[in-house]
Amino acid sequence: MDSPEQVYESNILKIAINKYLDKNFQKSQENLQRLVSNKDEIVWDIVSTIYTQSGYKVSMSFAQDILEQRIKDMKEQIKKHEEKAHQEMIAYQKMIKMKAEEVQARQEIIRIKAEEEKALQEKIRLEKERRITNFLDSLPKELNFYKTKLDVFIKVHQLCCEHYTSYPYSNKLDEEELLNTELFMKIMETEIFTHTLCDAKSFIPGFNIRLLSGFRSILINSLI
């Protein structure tokens, strides 16, 4: 059994040897390889350094045991560090993958909504074309009324609603309301469409008569 003095002495030597290793061989894979490959040289250097600095003779086996323990501890520490780094890399890759999937999911939602909106607008367009076609088919054939004429008629009608004070259908501004055969025929029979669009006395003050006259010419030419 070692005496207290021997135990104290051994602890002092351990501290001295570990300080030497800490100073010259910090924790890394490269230094671990150096310790493993050059154990004898390193043990000899440790013993020589302690003897030179303190005059104390350290046994080679004692220094070698501490070096072996240092190599074992360093291997465990490096392994734990590598495992931690590996787990962090896996977690990081999972996070990147999740974010990429979230972005892809948002883009897919945007794409689906865009397609739905496009389909809805196309449905509205086709429904409008169907109503216009049905409306034009319902008109008397002798009017020879087609899509272009209908567009001009709607523009003139709206202009009349806005500025022609004696126009009897000034509250009918909605284009959908015009797609009514009975209402259309009544509007076409009004004085403004059958005779003149240029009665200055009927317009509100300051209205541009030339502008309305231009629409009148467009309407007349389109209806020919």
C-alpha cells in the first residue's frame, strides 16, 4: 500500500505530465495520431523534461500509463464530438429538407389557386359568351345584330346614361341588365337611338357633344 507521501507525489507527477500533454497535444484527430504513432518518443520526452526542470526521475512505465489513458480519453472525446457533429448535420439536413418541402408545398398551393382562378375566369368568360350568344339569337333577324354591334350599343347606352338627361333608362348601367331582349328593344325604340344623339337642349351643361356625336356615328355605321 502506497504511503500518503507517495500518493501525493504521484498526483503531482500526473498533473505535471497532463499539463505537458495539454500544452503539446490539444484534442484533435491529428494529435491523436501523433500520440499513437510516437508513444515511446513522447514518453521519453516527458521523463526528460521533468528531470531537466525538477531533477526528479519519473519511471517510464508511470509516464506511459498516463499517456495511454490520455490516448483513451482523447479517442472517446473525439468520437463523441464526431457523433455530435454527425447528429447536428442530420438535424440540419432534415431542417433544410423540411423548409424545402414547405416552400414546395406553398408553391403548389399557389399553382393550384392560380389554376383554379384561371379555370374560374374561363368559366365566367364562357358563361358570358353563352349569354351574349343566346341574347343575340333572341333578337329579330332583321336587326342583323352581332357581337361588335352589341359592344358599340353598350358603350353608347352607358354614355347616354351618364350624360343624356332625358334618357329614360339612365338607371340601367349594368351590362348584364342589357342582355334582356325586351329591354333591348325598348332602348332601341327610344328617340336617342332612332333619331338623334345630338339634341343640345337635352344634355347636361358642359357635356362634350362632339364626343357623343362620335359615338352616334360609330353606332350608325355599325348597325348598317
